[in-house]
Amino acid sequence: MYQDHTTTEIDNFLTKSQVAFYQYKNSSLKERANFMRTIALEIEALGEELIETAAAETHLSEKRLYAERKRTIFQLNSYANAAERGDWLEVRIDIGSASATPPKPDLRKMLVPLGPVVVFGASNFPFAYSTAGGDTACAFAAGCPVIVKAHPAHVKTSTLVAKAILSAVEKCKMPEGIFAHVYGADFKIGTYLVKHEAVKAVGFTGSYGGGRALFDLANQRKTPIPVFAEMGSINPVFLLPNKLENDHQWIAEQMSRSITQDMGQFCTNPGLIIAVKSDALGLYIKQLVQNIEEVQPARMLHKGIAKSFTENRNKAITQDDVEVIYENEIQTDDEKGIVTIATVSGKSFLNNHQLHEEVFGPFSLLVICEDEKELLTVAESLEGQLTTTLMATKSDITHHSQLLNILKEKCGRLVLNGVPTGVEVALAMHHGGPFPSSTDSRFTAVGADGIKRFARPVSFQNWNDEFLPDELKNENPLNIWRTVNNELTKNVILEI
């Protein structure tokens, strides 16, 4: 039933997608928004069947899946609202003047859709980062058709959601090729999609290896295309001395939950904890282990992730100077996560790049530094991250300005006295970071600003008002915010 599509079938999908693009890119913002809201309603109408199917395929709890479905529906509606508001279009108008010397041209700029977008479903979020997830929603909002490659780990779930999208296509009378659903367990299918000349952008959430491979393929094309890949991140957490002294129990409670939530299968899981050795750190470690001992191991998403976790975990804990201070009893069920906390000295961490690699799952490595100087050196050695967290008092922040200055260059989101797990769907959220956490740190995969990934700027010079897109016309018929002669306004432009 779920056989890989042939290249001939994919060619057919993409031919239809190209045809659909020339119609859909000219759709109104209101029409796009209505389409996305209809998708949300269709997903909600799937009811218990969707939850039961995803639970069977992923081993995620029904509670988690209900929450993720709610988030997915919220994303679709949120991005629909943003699409309709039009802020993301970044309309810029500089009114011309024929009487100026020399004559000043009339210039009007806005973002326009790129074209068909391939979205790769994520293994760890069957709803929110998969078939109708954030990438798909952003592409639709931008005016782009979408081709989703279903993740093989939850293909039944993906198929149900795809049917919901196609139902919305029919109800909203959208062009036939606006959405396609591709099966492809073989990596060659993904390769073919990325290299196809009809594809104009790629959205991906997953491992560094997978994202980098797609990025390289896209740049080997005759005409390179952007790949917006959110990849590996170890999300370091720095425990500063005053906060650790005063709140070690609270920190341990927050961190134990974050490390083990859904068996650590989040791209924002805190895989690295960094602190200077002290008595307070010793108390923190004891409390952290005590809290984690209460966590019951559970099955990971699928055999592939469980296998990868076991291999990467074993690779990490067998490195020189690494000491395992807690691991739950090894399970006979090889799909269950082995919750693990290990320690290593700052010196050994600096001398062993293997310890910088992500272990996707319930694993966290505590780097114990000799002093503040070594802490700074460890911070400087870190690669780009989705998040970095500081557990700190006001005094800690004041006395660690150099550390803060370093960390701002290392991440896309800087968290104070919280945990990195939990990514709010909001305009001010940035979910992306310097390489290798993502392929382009300027863009976010969460929040309505993510729409801009699938659009490009076009400037119209000296065009008659009647031929301009509605977004750029003098009377501002869409009533959107525009920057006119360097002032943000919704005002009508009076004829000169």
C-alpha cells in the first residue's frame, strides 16, 4: 500500500505542481488564509483515528499527541492570520518624482512566492513538523505548492493528514497540483526530489547528516535552491555559581524533566550542561540523579531512532575521562531509551570533538570546568546551536558579561532561567541558529516569520498603478501595513 513512488509518478506530481503555482501565486491573501483554516478543520475532523494511528506508529503517548495536534491546528490558523495581515510581505514604497533632478523613479518592493516546495516529514513530530506542519503551512501562506515526502516511520499518519489537506484543496477549489504526497523509504527518492528542476526550495527537520546531504544536493544543481534545514543541536545549559548556590534543587527539577520528556526526543533537548566545580554543583548532581531515578523508561519513536541513540550514547560514554553517573537499568526491549547522565572534565571536552556531537535521546553530558577561564574556553569551542540556556542570578549576569557576549554568537534563542524544550509558536520566536544547527541562521522554522523562507523580493519600477499587485497599489485595497517613504503606514497614497 505504501510503496515508494516511481520517478515517473514524481515527475507527474511536479508537472502539476508547476501548473498550480502559476495560479496559486496569484491567489489573494484571504484565499490562502481560508485554505489553511480549512486544512485545520479537516485535521480536527479526523478525530480519534488520527491519534490512535500516530500512537501506534510512534509510541508517543496520547496526551502528547493531543497536544501536538492542537499545536498543529494552532499553527495553521496562526500562519493563516499572518498571511492575511500581510506584514511578512515587507512592502516598501518609495514614491517617484518626475520633477526631481535627476528624475526619481517610483520603486515598490514586496516578497513573492518562490515556487514548488518539497517538505520532508520529521520523525519526532508526526503532526507539527510533518505533513501539515510548520514548513507546509508557511509555504502555503507564501503562495507556494507543497510536495511532502512522508516520513517512513509514520507513513499511515502522514497519509491521513495528506487526505485532510486534499479534502481542503477540493472544498476551497484550489488547483489540483497545489499539494502532493510522496512515499519514499529509499533515500534516492529524496535525492530525486531535491534535484528536480521544478522544485524551488526545501524544508527539513531532522539530523545533521540528513540536512547536510540535502543542502549539498541542492547546491550541486545547475540552478541551486535554498534548503531550510533545522538540524542537530546539543543546546548547552550553563549553570552559573550564585544561581547554583541558591537554587540547585529547582534547577535539578527543571533539568530532569527537560532531559527525559518524551525520552529526550526533541531538537531542543539539553544534551550538555556546563559548570565550574563546587560544593553546590555536587549537591545539584545528587538532586538531578535522584529526580531522574523516578523516570520510567519508555519506548522511543521507532527502531531507527532507538538504534541510533544506543550507538551514539555508547560512543559518547566510552570516550576517555567520561564517567556515567546514572543510567537506568538496561532494558531487554531494545526500543526503550536508556536515560543517561555522564560527566567529563572541561579539559577532556575541549580535546575531544566527539563529545560535541548530538546524542538524540535521554542523554546529557555534564562538563565540569576547573575555573571561570576554562568555562569561557568551553563556551568559545561550541558550535552553532538552536538554543543556549543560562541559569543565573542578576549578579551572575553582571559578572559574566564576557560569557554572555560569546553565547550570543552561538545560538538562535538565548534562554534565561528556563529550559530549552518547548518552542512557542509566536512571532518573536526564533527556531534556527548558526551552522550546524541550521543551514541559514537568518530564518526561523517556527512563527509567522518562517513564511519569508519561501519568498523572494521583487521591485517594480515606474509601473502604472492599475498594473501593480494589490499589495503595492496607491489605494492599499488590502489595508496592510506598508513602509512608504520610510514611514510605516496603512494610508492611501495620493496621486501626485
